[in-house]
Amino acid sequence: MSARLLAGACLALAGAALVGTGCGSSSGGTATVRTTGADEAAVRDPAAATCSGKIAVMAPYTEGGSTDSVQMNWARVALDTFNGEHGTSFQIEPVDVMDDVADGIRGARRAIADPEVVGVVGPQTSVVTAAVGPLFDRAKMAYVSPSATRTDLGGGSLTGFYRVVANDSVQGPTLARFTADQLAAKKVALVQNPEPYSRGLADAVAAELDRRGVPVTRLTVPLRQADYGGTIRRIPRDADVVVMPFLLSQDGQRFARQMEDSGRDPQLVGGDALFVPTEFTKVGAYVSSYSPDLRKTPSGANIIRLYEAIFGDFSTFGGPAYTAMEVVATAALETCRDGRATRAGVWTAVPAVEMEDSLLGQRVAFGDDHELEGGRFFMYRVEPNGGYRAVG
Amino acid sequence: MSAAKHHGGHHAPHGHDEHAPRWLNLSLAVILGVAAIVAGVTAWRGTVLNGHAVENFTLSTQSVNDANSLAQEAERASTSERALYVDYEEALQRGESRRAAAIYSMMDGSTRRAIEWWREQPPGERPLTPFKSANPEWAAPATIIDARESLERASTQLEQANVDLNKSHSLEFIAALLTVTFLLGGLSGVFQSQRAKATLVTASGTALGVCLIAMVMLW
């Protein structure tokens, strides 16, 4: 080996060390860049950092009931956090609507009439979504629901509608699989209400149970029935599981109590409408939810602490409102021009929003059918302390 | 031209060679030279990382202080605005307009804006109090979020400081290991045997290689 070669190698090593020194000096400050378009936009366009606009939230906040304000609270935490992280000044525009269609239409018209409103988080319920959807569609206002699960709302029939939760076509099979596999049901009684939510869910549950060879007896009870005695007597004695996709949690609680009073003790399984910890308290019963247990998601614990610091109590049911607000705010920032978010921009950007991680513990992106990709339902058990424990 | 050839192939008995080949001396020179550079760079990098660690420890402490101040401020503001609002409403309901005006004047700007927004809402769409999430003028959530972010920033800075400090300590260990390179290289000059020299130079080079790899990994 020649001396020149060795000297060259030495110089190369020294050079590499110096180059390494130069490269390394930039690693002193670590920066994590999320891959959402919003962050890229914020970096690309300094004007976007001061973006403003209103985002309407269609959710109840005036009643003071058990679940009142929960979604509004979560949406607010999401928006203030988003503003803090991105330097934006988006503002919440509350629209007080739960399941009253007339309220929904009035609220939607008000939001549409306000030119500063660029997008909507909500509506909360499927029935209101079906009513106000065409109004929003005509106004080219994108609306992202945190809880409307009726299957026929999706598929693009409502052009501006998106949701960050799975729909009932996922919920039905989830309930049926849980009943057949986890509860090992031999015979199932399916008690439903005569209205679209309950009927649709019951159909999906029955179809999946039938496919699995579990015999099903179907019964129908009206909404707000005071006495379920006759219905309970018609439930076969050998039915070891009763699936009750009731619309109202109070009905579920009354049915469960009367079932217990009658000396019958089959396993009870309810849909997401019974996921109301303050109202449905039958210990040992199971209910589904479109929201995972936020305490168990990677970012959930931190945000729950933040939520509790502001509002005191915590309900996992509102979590998707946080994600829905993130979607709308991201779309607004992505398309911000001259410091203003636009309705047209949000309309265009919402379908393309992607979040690799979310409070829901999953990637958030929408398919061509406007549904959350990979959306699923989760099962909870009612515990003696009144809480709901995730079981699947 | 090699050293052995220059001396006409004069070999000592039993494989001993009083004059090491030139490539061996050059190798030793390169190894010691590079070792010196690596020692310098390692010491510099260790010092830089140590500095970063100290800086991040300081920033972390500052962020914790900021978070505590913000949290206390948020708590104080929240308690104060609620108390003032209750007094204000009570004064209004009793028709004590002067007292109500006095209480109103004691509220800070954000509380006044929150109350004004609340008053402007139609009765059917008015939250139970002005201090609800639906009120866009209610500023307490943003203050609490700022405090929480400051605390998270402190945690990140503390984590980074620990990482930097650990790296700095590891680099100091590498600097200590480099002395082995120098020791072995220096010892090679003591031996007459060419094989012994080659062995020591190889060992010195190996030690240097290990140190180089470790330094790159810890950069």
C-alpha cells in the first residue's frame, strides 16, 4: 500500500469527521413534523399561520343534562389546542341542536347565512343529519359528524357529509359477533323499537347471528313504553342473551330493571344509544360505542388530563368530536388564503385530510364513500361503580 | 519502495527485524493521527452535547415555571371571573345598578367579552352560564391549554437533556478508550520484533476503529 493512499485515507477520515461535525450541529434542536397537509401548508405559507374563520359545532349545550355539552366541550378543547399549536385564530360557532329536526334546520340556516362559517362539526344525530344535509350540500358546506352512525347517510348521497366514526353496518355485526363469540349465546331474543335506527341495527344483528347459526326471536316494543311485562313474558325461557338496540337509554334502563324484577337474568346487550353512563346503569350489561376507550389510546391520556383540567368530568363518548374538529380545522388551514379560511376550501380539502394518529387511536382518512377508513365499534361492560369498562 | 527491499532483504534470525517496514510506520502514523483527530472531535462533541443538556435542563425548568404560573393564573382567573359574575348577576337582579357597574368594571376584558356574548344570545340558545365551551369569548380553556403545552414542552426538553447528557458521558468514555489506541501505538515502538510491532499496530487500529464506530453511533 502506498504512502499516498494511506495519507489519502487519513485525510478522508478527518474530512468525514469534520463533515459529521457540521451535520451534527443541526441536531441540537429536534423537531417533529407531522405529515398532515396542514403542517406543510403552515410551513409553506406564513400567512396561513394567522388564519381565521368560524367553525360551527352542531351539538347541544343549553340543557344541562347528562351528556349535554360533552361534544361541544371536546370540540372546543380540540379547536383551542389546534389554535395553540398552529398559531391560528379559528373560532367556535355554537349551534344548539340535538335530535330536534326543526332546531337542526334553523341552526343550519343560521350557520349557512354567516359567511364566516367555513365548516361544521356535527350534527350529533342521524335524524338531524338527514334533515340538514341537503341544506349544507347546497351551500357547499362540509360537515363532519362525530356520532351520526346511520348507514344510509354515507356512500356520498350527502355530498358534504363525512364522519369520524364507523356506521351501523359495522355496529350490527360487531354486536352479533360479540354475542355469539364472547357471550357464547345459544339462543337470542332481539327486542327492537319501531323506528329506523333500532330496526336497521336489529336487522344487521339478526342477519349476522343467522349466518352464525344462532337462533333469534324478534320482538318489537314502542318507544317510551312504561311496562315491558308482556314483552318479557314472550321472551323464550331458554334465551340466554337479549339484544336490545333501543333508541333511548331510559327505555333500556327500564327494560333491564323490569327484566331483573321478573326474575329473569339473561345477558343484556345494547347498542350505542344506550352508552349513557348516567342513565343506563344495569351492572353486567354490555353496550357498544363508536368511540374507543380514550384512556387506552396513545394520545388519549394527555388530552383527557387537559379536558379534566378545563371541565372537571370526563366522558369518552365525546372523543370523536375532538377528531371531527381536527379534521375541519386542518382542512381550513390547508386551504387558507390571505389569512382567511374559506367555505369552498374546506369543502375541497376535507376529503383529503389524513391524520396518521388521532385521539381515537387510529389513522383518520376518508374513503370515496365518505366513511372513516378502518372504522369500528367497541364493546363495553357496565361496572358496579357505574363506569363502563372496554371489553372488546 | 519497501523498507525491506531498501535494506537488501537483511533479516534478523527467528523472524526478528530491527527495521520495521515502512508501511507499518506509516500505518502507525495514520492511526495515531486519526486517533488524535477523533479524540479532539469527541471531546468537542461531548462538550457541545453537555452544553445542550445544560441548556435543555434550564429551558425545562423555565417551562415548568411558566406552566405553573399559567396554571395558577388560569385557576385564579377562573375563580375570580365566576365570583365576580355571581355578584354581578345578583346586583342586577336586585336592581343595584351602581354596584353592578362597579363589579363589571373589576372584571378583566375577556370576562366582560364572555358575559357580553352570553347576553347577546337568544334565551333559548343561551348556555347556563357565560363560562361554557360554547362561548367563543370564554378564554379560560386556551389559558389552561397553554399551561399544559408548556408542561409538555418541559417534559420534552427534560427528555432531550437526559439524552444529550447520556451521549456526552458516552463520548467521554470513548475519549478514555482512545488512550488505549495511543498506548498500543506507542508501545509498538518499544519492540524490535516486526510481528510484535504489527500486532500492536493492528490492535491500536482496531481500538481506533471501535472508537470511530461508537462515535458515529453516538453523534
